[in-house]
Amino acid sequence: MWGAAGEAPILDGVPHLCTPPKAESSKPHAEHAGEITQYDLSRLRSSSVEIREKGSEILREELQRAQKELKLRDEECEKLSKVREQLEQELEELTASLFEEAHKMVREANTKQVASEKQLQEALGKIDMLQAEVTALKTLVITSTPSSPNRDLHPQLLSPSRNALRKGHARNKSAGCAVSPAPPAQPTTSENKEVDTLLYSEFLAWKESPTLDRYCPFLSRIYQEDVKPCLDFAKRELSEQVLTAVEGNMLSVEPVVQPILPVVKASAVERGGPSGCRVEVVTKCALSGLSRSCRHRINLGDSGNYYFISPSCRYRITAVCNFFTYIRYIKQGLVRQDTELIFWEITRLRREMSMAKLGFYVNES
């Protein structure tokens, strides 16, 4: 295809040199054709140079982009390498600490095992010793009753002088705080006894399975007829607390240390020799609310509070304690007597409570 007038033919968008059709040969026409050919060659050269420059520019831009991407990748690889090194270091430290902790736990476990085995051996030895002591105590307690207590088992029942020489003013629990009750009246030919069949049947039912439940028929009758009236003091709230402490074996009775004064008074009882005398402390009884010579105080076991009590109130409390001590012995299987003798012993203890609630008591000096 030929271009415009005077231009080279164009094939596929590129100027192409073609031999023009032969014309009539003439010299001027040949010169004109040579000029056209040189012009086309110069245009071709300039076009190829432009193409090379544009291609070079494009390649340079792509090279710059590739270099930037390569630089970014190098930086990212460097960061990842640092992270990997840090993780490897932390992993090594963690592994070392885990091994150290595991060894430490094993050492502690071995130490505890040795200590536990040692404590087990000591505990077994103590158990054997306690079992031997319990066996010995059972032997002593079998024949100990409130009517005829064992003096070796209950040292608080010794005389004041002997008791003071042994351990001074000791604190006694309610199971053993009861003083020796008044000896029963000597039987005479005019005193006879007859078993109440109703009471005895209730006692036999209770004796088959002894319990401290106040709502069983046998103990319910004793509570209503003896225990509650014996502990029914003017201070009702404190009276209920005393009954609860006696039931839970938490009540304790302690003697009050009398102050020693150098001057002998008319109301003083000489106990300390010529250097002085002990003066009776007259204070208000916590249960009756009356001013009396309170030689004892009680603690209910739940706090450090102490309550001063008069001799009459103390005797009423100890009468109830004697009863509960005896039925606890029966429940624990420590009383080995005939059933009827046990019944009469309980009846005697009920009589002691009845006498105490009526105001009769033994004044221990």
C-alpha cells in the first residue's frame, strides 16, 4: 500500500521500501527517488531510537520497582530472622525453667514423702499409746459412778488442801466438775423402795439404745421433772445457756482465788497463817441476781466470759452435771452393773436434783 504523495508505502503500520513501478527512465526522476529513500531511512532511524528510549525508560522503572520490592523483602526477612532468634531464645529459657521447676517439684515431693512417712510413724506410735491409755482409763472408770467416784480418776473431788498441793486451782470440765454429792441417807428399816413400772419400762427402752436426745420418752420426763426445774434461775437467758453448755459438755467451774488482806476481819476465814487472811468475796450471783459469797465462777466454753455463782447455784449445776456424767458413762458402755442398780442410781441422781432445786445443798468450806 502506498502512502501519500511522495511517501514510502506502509505495510502493517511500518514504512516499507518498495520499488516503484518502472517508469520511463530519466535522470531527473532517478535523483528524486534517491532523495525520498534517504528521507525514509532517517525517519526509520529516529523512530527506532524513540522506541529504544521508551523501552529503556520502562525497563528502568520496572527495575526500580523490583529493587524497592527486593529491599522491602530483605527488611521483612531480617525482621523475621530476629523474631525467630528471639523465639528460639525464649523457647530455650522456657525449657530450662521447666526442667528446673520439674526437678524442684520432684525434690519437694520426695522431701514431703519422707516427712509424711515420719509423721505417720509418730502418729501410729501416739495411737498405740492413746489406745493403751484408753484401756487403762476404762479400767478405772468402770467402777466410777457419781455415788462412789474414783478419787484417782477425779482429782477435783479430793479435799481442798490435797487438791491445792497437787495442782492448785485447776479448771474442770462439766463431765468432771461436779463435786462429790452429799452421801445418800443411811437406809433405815422404815425406808422402802418400789420400782415404778412406767418409769422402769421407759428406762429399759432407753437402755437398749442409750442416747442423749432430750426428746426420747425417758429423758423427756427427766428434763421436765428434774433438769429444767433445777436449772430454772432468775436470769432465764443465762439459765438456758448453762443448760446448753451442760448438754454439750462445755461448762467448766473454777474456784475464785480469795484476796489476802493483812488485817483480820470478822467475816474472814483464816487460811493463810499469821501473815494474813482470805476474805470472802461478796458479789452478785449471775444466776440468782442476789448478793452472795461467790466462791466459784463458771465458763460456758464459748468465750472468755466468766460468771460468779453462789454456793446454792453451784450445787444445783453440779447435781445436773452428775446426772449427765452418769448417762454419758452408760452411753459409752463404761458402766458394767446390773440394770436395776443402774436404774436406782439414776433415781438417786434425780433425787439429788430435786433436793438441790428446793434449796438444800452441802456447804463446802
